Amino acid sequence: MAIAAEAVAEATFVEHSRGFRSRWYRTPSFVTGVSILGLIVLAAILAPVIAMHNPTDQDLLHTLAGPSWSHLLGTDDLGRDVWARLVYGARTDLQIAFLAVLFPFAIGTTIGLLSGYYGRWVDTIANWFVNVVVAFPFYVLIIALVFALGSGTRNIYIAITIVGWVSYTRIVRGEVLVAKRRDYVLAARSAGLSDPRILGRHLLPNVITQAIVFACSDIVLDILAIVTLGYLGLGVQRPRPDWGTMIADGQTYLTTHWMLSTIPGIAVVITALGLSLLADGLADLLRPE
Amino acid sequence: MSLGAYVVRRLLALIPIALGVTILVFFLIHLVPGDPARTILGNQATAPRVALLRHEWGLDRPLPVQYAKFMGRIVRGDLGSSLFYNTGAGHLALERLPVTLWLIGFGAVLSVLIAVPLATIGATYRDRIPDHLVRVVPLAGLGFPPFWVGIVLLLVFGLHLGRLFPVGGYGSGFFGHLHAMFLPALTVAFAIAPILIRSLRASLLEVLESDYVTTARSKGLPERRVLVNHALRNAIVSTVSVLGVNIGYLVGGTVVVEQVYAIPGVGQLMINAIFQRDFPIVQAVTLIFSVMVVLVYLITDIVHALLDPRVRFD
């Protein structure tokens, strides 16, 4: 009986992945999203090779220069190469964003799984925490937390985790409430499987797809938060290159050198578009037929 | 359940949330690494000054006592006093609240004005080229950093194109505000519009397939009237509640946008306070913003229950 129950769960999971394998290249948004993101990640990884300049090297004799062969996108107010800062900025911001999404994902999914499965007081307490966090405007709470904790990468992770886990909990809890009434869970339960086994082997694989899809769009929100903190001077600290500080530094020269603020913003928009398309395509692909 | 009973139940549900919000705001100060009083006053501050602040904020007492004192002050409407301006932090924030409310309200109106036509076009041309274009907007739009959109709008409309709009400030009088706040409000609207377009399009599609729309069509009503009088009226109700649910995102966006356009609102007060390490102001603003969000949730729920009695029996 227990084995039969496992087989049902296994089958639903395999069904998803088989559909995925045969259909991914026919989902345009997924392919476009992966291509855009792939190029940006590649640029970030290859930054030392393709940057051609050190992103923090100042050249005070050639400040605010226009695009040229030696400086593809020109130089900023301290004579630093804009192209080099852009690709190294991708390295910084993508790295922080990808790491920052992991903690809320893991914590939120776990709490959602437990509160949905056990209900009662576990659910009541989890809901209370969710409602309290949701009462704060996203940016206000992040800014307040980073201010209290102090700027720096580690504290960005902490702030994003405190604010971000609630969405995962809400999504996973909803999915669990539906899934726990399905036959395969009832079968696993009546077969006498332990709670950890039902949660880990049967419920988790079935409810996690929605959380993964959400994580892709959540990275977009995290990138925006990181860049916004950088812009306000609370995020990545100078001289480490980051798109947010680049936009802030360029704003001073908006009237004469508009490219300095616009280019890093375009980089954010393109990265976010890649991630949104990827999330959209994933949602399509993982939807059970 | 009567509407009155529903409202009472919603109000009661607010109590634990309000308590949680105050606890989180209270704990902000304990997230400060090391001795908060020393960190906030900086290295130049003398030891007696630090000790005085520590005592003034009750940091030398046990946590529950500190929280009780904190709550006692909040209940009396005292949100602490600014370290920099030497006045009440709550007073400072409330003084600037009208500016921020203007920005939020104006932004919300503009976002609905952007979302409704686009979503209607998407829903009426379902799966054809106009619809595909409309569906790209939410996908791409959510990735625009609000502060950067602000800078680009400033660049295009404030500095070029005949300097149509002022590059900062708040203006005076109703039309002055309308003129000065147009670009900031548009920036705020751009941030929230993608979410609205997505949900309004979805609910329009649902309504267009419902029985009463089919009935209206079979009566021979022109498609335009079916759309405006039957479908849109219903879909807008759900859009407004989506706007309510996302009010936190809208309010948070204003903080950053006020910084870009130098608008003297609550958000700017918060950011300035951060650089002056004026802790009571940051706490007060965070608290005021969250109270605002909770109130909007409440109003949205009540309006929703008024318009759709099914909600009350949930």
C-alpha cells in the first residue's frame, strides 16, 4: 500500500518532467527568457575577460568621455570605464539577487508546507506572521531593516528574507490545502507513512512547482530592491560596481551626460525581462495538462 | 452575516496584526548591531550623552518593560522625538503626509487610467496582435526600477521636450500640485499599472464569457454597450480591489520616487532621517506607513463586501 502510494506521487512528478522535456523548446517565452538571461549571466561570468578595464580604476585625465574604441560606453565622472562597471555590476547584482532569493524560498516553502499540512495553531501562528509582514509596504520595510542592520551584502540578504518569505508561504500553503485532500496523500496517510515522509516525498514535489515559478519573478523584485538600495546609498557599497549606484552617480550629470544614468537602468530592465519571460514560460510548461 | 457584523469581525482581526506591527517596529532598534545608542550617536558622542540616550529610550531596561513603555507612548500618540529637529517624530511625519497622500492618490488614478484602456483592448482582441502587445506590458513593465523611470521621465519631459514639467517640488494650489506632481505620479503609476493590467484583462475575459453578457449580446445590444455597461463596470470593481491589495507596493514606491523628484513628503523625510541616523523618525514613518496600508486593506474589504455580498459569507 505504501509503495502504491509512492508510485502515484512518483507518476505525477514524472508526468510533469516528461511534458517539460518535450515541450520546452516550443514555448517561445521560455526560450527567449533563457536566451536573454543566459547572455547576461555569461557576460557576468566572463566579466574579467570581456571588461577590458578594471571597473574601479580611475583615470582623472579622461573623465566623462564619450564612447570610443578604448572605452565602448565612455567613462564616468572619475574616468572609470562604463562598460567594465556594467558587466562587473551584473556580476554583483545577479549574484546577490540569486542568493537572496534562496533563503526566503527555503524558509517560506517550509513554513507553508507545515502550516498547510498541520493546520490549527501552526497555521494560526504562521498566518499571524504573514499578516504582520504584509502590513508593511515592501520598500519601506526593506529600507528600514537595512538602515537598522547597517548597509552591506549580508544585511541585504537578511532584510530580503524577512520581507520575502511570506509570498512563498502563502503560495505553498494554498497548494498544500488542495493537495492534502487528493487521493495520493490520503493513500499515503492510510498506509501509515510518517508525516515527514508524506511531507517530503509526496507533498513537496507536487507543491514546489508554483514556488519555483514564483521564485523567478521574485528575483526580479529582489534585483529592483538591491538596485534601489544601491541608488539610495544603502546597498552595495562603493567602489564595488553596482547598477543602482551607477544610476545614482550618473544622475548628477543628467543634463550633460544622460547616458550614465540610462545605460545601467536599461541593463536592469533587460535582465528583469529575461527573468519574467522565463517565469511566464515555466508557468506554462509546468501547468499540468 | 450583516455588513455591521462583518465590519466588527474585520476590526477585531486587526488587533493582533496591529500588535504584531508595533512589535516589529519596536524591534527595529534592537536589530542595530552593538549598542544602538552608541551606533546612532556616532563615535564623536561623549559617554554621558550616550548613557542619557540609552536611558531616555529605556534601553537599559528589560525588553518587556521597554515594549510596554513603547506601546504606552504610541497609545498616547507620541512616536518619539527626532534627534535632529528636536520635535515630535509623529508630528514631523504627519505634517508631510498630505504631500505623500497626494502622490499616492494621483498615482492610483493615473494607474487606473492607464490600465483600463489597455486591458480592454487586450480582452476584446483576445489572442490577436493587440492582445499580445498588451500582454507584454506586465511582463516587461514590472522590471522597470521606479526611481530609474522617474529619472528617464525627468530627462525627457523635464529637461527636453520644451521643459513641460518642473523637475522637482510640490507646486502650490490644486492645479499647481496637479502640474508639479504629474511626472512623479506617472512614475508611481507605471510601477503599479502592470499588475492592474494583468488582473483586469483576466477578469474582463471571465466576465465576457458569463451568461449575462451572452444575454446582453443576444438582446442585440451593440458590442460597445455590452463592453462598457456590462463587462467593464464589473471588471473595474475587481481592479480597485487589486489596487487595494497592492497598496503596499504603491506606497513603498512613493518613498523612492519622492527622492528622485525632491518632493517634501514622508518618504523623503524617512530617507533623510536615515542619513542623519535619526532613528525615531524612521520608526515613526515605518509605523505610519503600515497603519496606512492596514487601513486601506480594511477599506478595500468593506467596500468589496458592500459591492459583493458573497464575500461576507466566506
